[in-house]
Amino acid sequence: MANKVNIGSASMKQIVNELGKLNWGRRAYAVVVLCATTAVALPAQTQGGTENVDVAYKFAVLYTFTGGADGSGPYSSVVRDSAGSLYGTTCCGGSANGVVYKVDTAGQETVLYTFTGGADGSNPIAVIRGPAGALYGTTYSGGEPGSCYGRGCGVVFKVSTSGHETVLYSFTGGADGGTPLAGVIGDSAGNLYGTTSQGGDLSCYVIGCGVVFEVGTSSQETVLYTFTGLNVGTDGGFPNAVIRDSAGNLYGTTGGGPNYGVVYKLDTLGNYTVLYSFTGGADGGGPEAGVIRDSAGNLYGTTYGGGSGGVVYKVDTSGQETVLYSFTGGADGGGPEAGVIRDSAGNLYGTTYGGGSGQGEVYKVDTSGHETVLHTFTGGADGGHPAAGLIRGGAGNLFGTASSGGKYGAGVVFELKPQ
């Protein structure tokens, strides 16, 4: 779990301390504190069940960050192109404000853009890749000068294939939102959708509880929903990432709210529905990531808290939640900050920030609810504390990042290959 650090504003720190149960504060701390090649074949280990393991995974570090111009602290996952190159962001390094990078199939890293911390943004969160190869994402800070206690409220950006950055929208921290802690998704028309962790209704703990937004092809921002949950509502607050179905409905989670976060749906007319509200008990609490959706409309995700060390859950179309696996915080992992991905057989894959040797793990949960540890991070050359989720290649390979560790302590990009 990340340690608390000074975020440079006493008033902001006081608010965060008052909201100590809310996961968004800890994640914001982690972003700011960071700014101040090894291959091991491991047999899979089973926890919490008697799964017959017939696949071992070979772990390999694809790139080790030095913490210099190449970046530091890859807190977000990667995306992959058809040639097998990986793209992602680091929250820090570069000019101390983070970078957008590419790692090719030979393990060569190329910095595509280095943030200055000014109008172009600072501390990028994540990227997606458009049809023409351009990358789109958000930054946690930078942008509008003087906003959000002087650090800027973040931007939505585009980085072209030639490495040119364009700010598509700069948040003010007011009704339009501010301080995104998740990336964006896109539709076929080129519109982008995302969330901010603050802004919106400023009567909600002064800083606002966040919004769901759309940025159109003309860079016009539209607020689709404003959260009120820590003020007068039951809708939750401090939202995580969203997904979109074929009809245009959005689904997501909040890290806080009247209880311990919610799973919600936002339809194309702006109607907001809480699908499930976490209690913080055995059902989980404080999700730090969004959800995925299967063809039947069921949603899957994780919570950082609740249970003994967080849970993997399913919410069906009737709003019934099922805990698929409850982490103990021990050898099986604990405190998942990332969500899950799902294969065609219904198995789920993800990472935990803690547990194992204390540095986190990569895991699989099968359709019977048995968990298999695929890799336990040591915090050494293999990295530590994965905060982001995984992507899966056509051969079943898993790709991801570890936010720390590696030779220089600045994190790694890794691959797990089935043998």
C-alpha cells in the first residue's frame, strides 16, 4: 500500500485526511510521491481451491525504467498494436512530469512525448490508441494555470504518431470536473469518454466528487453526470474508469460514496442507476478500478478493500453481487488496485498491489472461483507493486506494468507467457 506524502497543499491534505477511508486519496498521494532484464520460469500456485494447474507461465521483463528521461512509475497499463509494440505512460520521470512511451518487440523503449507540467499537462494516467495510431489520454494535473491549488486540474490530450501533443481539453476544477484518475475510452465517431475524481458539485467536500464527461471531436466538453454522493445523494463519489456498450450506455464504479463505493450505469439520456452499493464487509469496498462486461451483460471487477484483502466480484443484470474470490492479503495477494480481464472460457486475470512477498502478484480466477497465482513480485529486478491491469495477446500472453522495483526502482514492463 502506498505511503502518504505531502501533496503540497495543507488545505488539500486536510481534506484527504478527513476522507481517509476513500481510496482516491491514497492513489493521489501515490502519484505525487513518485514525482518528488530478468526472466524467471515459475510454476503457477493455487490459493483458495484445488484447481488442477496444467499451464505454467514464464515471466520476463520487457523493459526496465531508469527513472530518467525514459520515465518512472508506470502506474497505468499498456495497449498493444498489431505489430506487438506496447504503449503506455509513466506518472513521473522525463522532466519530472511523466512521459508517453513505446516499447517495441525487441525491448527498445522510445519516449513519444515528455510532459512539461505546464499547459500540456503533468502526470499522465493512461492512453488508448486510435485507428490511425494516435494516442489519447488524460493527465492528473497540469493544464489550466492556477487551478486545483496551483497544480492544475489535468487535461485530455492526443499524441500523434510523430510525437506532437495536442491538448483537447483542459479542466478547471469547477463544474466541468478536475483531476482525472482514469483514462478515456472512445466511440466510432471519435468522441472520448471519461471521469474526473474531483470537480463538479463543489458543495461535495469543497473539491467536488467528480463527473462523467464527454469530449467531442471539436474538443467541446460535455458533463454527462455530476456526482453528489458524499453530499446529499446515494450515487457515490470519486469515480473510476468507464466502459461503453454497443447502445452507448456507460458503466463504472466509484471509490467512495454513502457507503464504500458503487457500481453504476449511465444511459444515453443521462439517467443514472446504482446497480450495486458496497458495504465494506465481505462483499468488498472501495473499488479502485472500473468494470468489464460480458455478452450477457454481467459486470466484473475488484475492490481494494472489504473481505480480508479485497475481492473479485460479479454484478449480474438484476443487481445481484457475487464475490468470486476474496483475497487474504497473504500468499494469494491483496489490495487489487486494477480491474480484471476475461478470456473466452470465462477465466479472469488481474494484479494485486500487495500480498505475496509484500510486492503484489499476477493472478487468475477460474469459473469455479479458484485463484491461481501466476507470478509473485519480489520488488527486485522483476518489479513490484503492480497498480495497473493486464492486457492479453492472441497466444494467451499477459502484458502489464509494475509501478516500482526493477534495477533502478522505477518500475518495469513485463510479459507472462504460457508454456
